[in-house]
Amino acid sequence: MTTIMEAAKGILSTYVDDEPKAIHVGEVMNLWTYHTVLTEINRFVEMSLNTTRDDELVVALKNSYNDCRGHIQEVESLFRDEGIPLPPTSEKNPTPTRKMYPWGKNDR
């Protein structure tokens, strides 16, 4: 028969177990989704950076891009460490300058 102390020790030992745990498939699915969303957001930010002429907006977009890039790198590092393949994402956009786009009638 198990005593109360043995039962408590058994419960607590599951929280302080030193053996490495594999990532659950649900966690991988959520990380894949998170990685894909961040990567696609950065593609749209790149397009915005290539077309905007507002200096304040450029600063905000660059901050957003750098924040997302940091999160993407963290997730990719975790995937590499765990042997998980990266999810497919769209290719990086070309980097034209905003001067290549013609002026609109409200831009002058």
C-alpha cells in the first residue's frame, strides 16, 4: 500500500524529472504556424518598406521586421536542435527601391 508521502513524492518527481522530453506534436504544429505567420508578416513588411515614402513609417516597419526576425531565428534554432524540419514559406521578395515606383497623383 502506498503512503501519502510516497504518492506526493511520485507526483512531485514528474515536475523535477531530469530526463529530456520530446516536443509534443501539438507544440510542433503551433510553432510551425507561428513561424509561418511571422515569416509571411515579414514578407509584407518588406513590400511595405519597398513602397513607402513616409520616414516615420519606415522606422516602425524596420522595428517590426527586426522583432519578427528575432522570433523567427529563435524558433528556427529550436527546430534545428530538435531535428524538426522547417515549414515551407514563400520566397524572399526582391528589394527594389521606392524610387523605382512611379509617383501617384497624391504623392507630389
